[in-house]
Amino acid sequence: MSNSEKYMKLEDEYTLQTYARYPIVIESGDGVYVTDADKKKYLDFAAGIAVFALGYNNRELNDALKKQIDLIVHTSNLYYNEPAALAAKAFCEVSGMDRVFFTNSGTEAVEGAIKSALKYAYSKTGTDDHEIIAFEHSFHGRSLGALSVTGNAHYREGYTPWEGKVKFAEYNDPDSVKALVNEKTCAVIMETVQGEGGIHPAQPGFIKGIRKLCDEKGLLLILDEIQCGLGRSGSMYAFEQYGVRPDILTSAKALGCGVPVGAFAMTQKVADRSLTVGDHGSTYGGNPFACAAVCEVLRQFKEKDIVSHVRRLTPALESALDELQKKYPEKIKERRGKGFMQALELAGPAAPVIKESQKNGLLVISAGANVLRLLPPLVIEEEHIEEMKNILDKVISAT
Ligand SMILES: Cc1ncc(COP(=O)(O)O)c(C=O)c1O
């Protein structure tokens, strides 16, 4: 039995079987490559699902985390801590939001965002029967609140605590949103670029129209940038490219580059009438270790100008994928995406392409049955794009 087989067997025996995992046991990572327990190396165009923006085994991040471990890892939110204070300032500066709450995951950031919007509406009206508009094919997480605004009926089946309180509109269709607004509506929640739903960027007119609608009707706009945020789209947050600003923003994934941390943040206008002392909390949320990661990640984004790097290399990534689409028009229907969040919509299932890519040393993932999703670390160079293209070329020609 190989090392990989040994660990897979243990997981299969003892963990709750909620994941259909690929048969790879990842042991270590360096830059844009990971290595499995049997020493096979893979070029990683998934980055832990849009997490490892700055590359694996990032020396400065490792050092910052080690330094924090030797100081203190956890304090609880009963006391102040230095990394949380510095991370809050840095986060508000990069996001343009006024107040932030750090969470342990993206899902919890969405929960906090929803609670903030509901509390804001409650403080305005004194009633708590408000509705939220979300979108078909959206993904916001697996807890009961986040699931309630996730536009995938299959994920919600069996757990519908907010049935009737959340209405689902069609993404990129402003009329479908307008049709759902009533006197109970308090917020619209959307991904600026839909990720799990198949990599669909919002059209500029759509997102501007939603912002306008929210302003006219007094609704809060919650933008979920958990997957598309932090440089991946070619700007720090994707909403910057549309000239809109959300009332509430969620962020996670690359925020800790592997350390579990998320955030929901809001404008002062929302904060003034929303969550206050005793309304929300988390034992771990914003702990010194997680916030040391946030500080160092945001420091590197600035120092290395990661956003400009993504913008500079996006044309190379897009044309590599376009070349594949042109070469195999009967197998690849479309390329779409924004920045380093790209998709190839295939004519058939993505699973065999993913499997064969793995055999050839490339990690890519799916976003729906027929969509191949590419979320490389933001520090890839042209040579990695070339390597990815050559492997996909070989795999697609054979599958
Ligand atoms: C847009 C979006 N929102 C929320 C989540 C949930 O984040 P997490 O898995 O960190 O809880 C995800 C995860 O994929 C996501 O892509």
C-alpha cells in the first residue's frame, strides 16, 4: 500500500463522508506547486479553492505566523489584541469599508452580513419579518443562514429554515430583481463574480442597476467577494471595476492565505443602525494568529503589487485558454471569467478532464458538471500559464 493509499483509507474509515475527494494526499507545497505523499508534483491551478493567493511555503508569511505563535495564539474577544487592531485598519483601508468583524470562515462572514442587514432593517422598522433577495446559481456557504441565500435547490433540500423569506432572482437580469422587491425586502445579496455557479461575472449595467435599485428602495447591497475578492479579479475587490460600493462586504479565502479567517465589513451608515454590543461574537474570530496572517497577507499584496501582477498577466492567461477553445471548438464551448478566475465551459463533463490533468501533474477543479474552473495562485508567471496550457492541450486532445 502506498503512503497515499494509507491515508486515504484512514480518512475513508473515520471521517464523515461528505466529500467526493480526488485520490490525492497533498503533503507539501512550494510556490505554485504541491507535492503528494508519494512525492508526485502538481502545478496547482486551484490554489486550495482560491485561497493560496501568495503561493505555498511563502517564507515571509511563515515567519510572521511563527513569530505570532511565540507571542500568543489566542486571547478571546474579551480583550484587545495588537494583530486584530492592525488587521482591522488594513482591511478597512483596502476594502473601503468603515467597520469590520473577523470570522473563522467565509460562511460565518455571510452569516454576519445577513444578521447585519436584518438588524439594520429591524432598527429602522421595529419589525423582524424582512425578506432578502438572492440569486439562482449563487453560493454563499453551508450553514443554515448562508444556505438559505444559496441559489442551488439541491444544497438547500432538507434544510429550509427561511423558506419564503429569501427570494431568488436571475443573475444579470435586473428586471427579475425588481419584480421581487416588496415592502418587506431589506437587502440584496450577490457574488460580484459567481464562482461555484460556473464563473459568471456580473455585467456592468446589472450591478450598477442593482446599486441604483437598492438606493431608491432603501435596500442594503451585500456583495460576497469571498472567492473573487483580494486581487483575483484584477482589482483588490471586484466591485471597484464596476464603480459601485456595497453597503456590506464579505471576504475570506485568500484573506488568511491558508489560515482560516474571514470578514464581514460595512459602511458607517450601516454600522450606526446595525450590530451592537452583545449582538454578535465568536470565540476564535479575529484571534491574534488569524489576524497576524491578515496583516502579513495585506502587507505582501501592497509590497508586491499583486493586483497589478494579476492585471498584467490576465491577457496571457485568457489567450492561452482562448487558444485551447479555438483548437477544440467541439469540446470547449466557451471561455469566460475575470482576472485569475477563469472557466472553460466544456461540451461534456469536466470530471474526466480533471482526472487526466491530475495524472499529468496539473490541479484544476470544476464549477458545475461541465465547467472547468481555474483559480491559480496570484503569483503565477507566464511559464506556469504555458505549462498549464500544454497539459490541458494534451488532456483535452485525448479525452
Ligand atoms: C462566494 C462564496 N461565498 C461563501 C463561501 C463559503 O466560504 P467558506 O467555505 O470559507 O465557509 C464560498 C466558498 O466557496 C464562496 O465561494
